[in-house]
Amino acid sequence: MKILIVAATQQEIAPLFELDGPETEVDALVDDVLASAGAISSDLTSVQTSVLVTGVGMTATAFALGRQLALNQYDLAINLGICGAFDRGLALGEVVEITTDIFAELGAQDDEDFISIDQLGFGESIYTAGASIPQFMGSIEDHKPRLKQVTGITVNRVHGNERTISKTADRLHPQVESMEGAAFFYACKQAGVPALQIRAVSNYVEKRNREQWQIGLAIKNLNTFANNLLKHLEALPPAVS
């Protein structure tokens, strides 16, 4: 089974692959990282894991992932990262599975209203995962506690203004937001690659409040779950994987 791990930054997956380097490094194809995949587990023999660090944002993600998928074939792509939560029912540090992601800003303004690209007739703004966690980690009964499946939005500008937060929440009812998720789903759909998007909540969507951010906890929990997921993938019989 060939798996592509996709992240916007090295920092978000450093614990999983024992990566070194500055937080701002955004090398699109991290060839020297591929050999580090063995750091996940000493016995991952049937799972071939490659790593793609795309850079931050939907443009960087779409370009890097499009190039990677044009040159290589994968059985599964997994997007790992952090996110902000609109849904206060999600705890800081909680790991979630994004099953639907929306390009929140793709469309046109009409005074105080927003017309989506779908309504304009020029394309799609809503994309869904091509795979799911229970597919690889068993039933709800077999895997407790299971990840919450949530709806996300993808933005160029993360929210930090109460008025725009309220308008976006009323229009799209998102639970989380990121800067890459929908672009990841889009590229994988175009290439016909099953996709999972797993994120951990680092902050709530509110007026910018760095003192309340829990990035370290989110990254720790994200990588702990990702390590467990990869071990489950390793354990799958070849016919299933």
C-alpha cells in the first residue's frame, strides 16, 4: 500500500517523522524526508509512506499536490494539520476527521450577500473525503473513542473579526477552518486518489488571541493519532489495503 502524507508545514508532522528544520521551511518536495518514514514504526514493511510538505495555503497545496500526483500513484493520501474551531463543542487539542470541506471565499459579493461559485455556475465549492477512518480502523465499537466527523471550510484569510465570523457561521455552518483542506480534497478527487483529512484543534475561531492557542498540544495529539492510524494500515490484509 502506497500512502502519501501531506502537510502544510514540517512542524505539523515533525513528531511523526522526526523531522528537523525551521518552522517556516516550505520545500514542496522533501525528498530527504522520505527515508525518515521508517521512524514511524520499526515494522512498517507493507506500507510505503511518502511525505509532501506543500507550504501554507490552498494555492501552494494545489500546485505541490497536483505535481506530486501527476508523477506518482498512491492508494491513499492523508492530509495532517491543525485547524481553528468554530464549534465550541470541540476541545482544544481534539483530533477530528474532516469529511466535507468548502472553499468559503470562492464566489462573488452582492452587496451584503455572497454568491458561491456553485450558484454562479462556474464550478464547485464543496468537496468530500474519498475515504473514512472507520474504513481503516474498524467499527465504532472496535475503536473508542472515535474521531468526530466534521465539516470544514478553507480560507485564504483566517477569521479574526467577530462580524465576519458570525456571517460565515450563519452562511456555511462550519465546525473548523484551515487554509488547505478543500484544495487537498480537490486535487485528490481530480487524480482519483482516496483522501483522508485529519486535523487537531489548535484554537477557537475568534478575535486573534495567541495566549489561548494550544498548538503544541494539537500537534502532539495529531501525531499520536496518525501513528496509530499508520499501524492500523500496516495491519490490514493486502486484499483490504
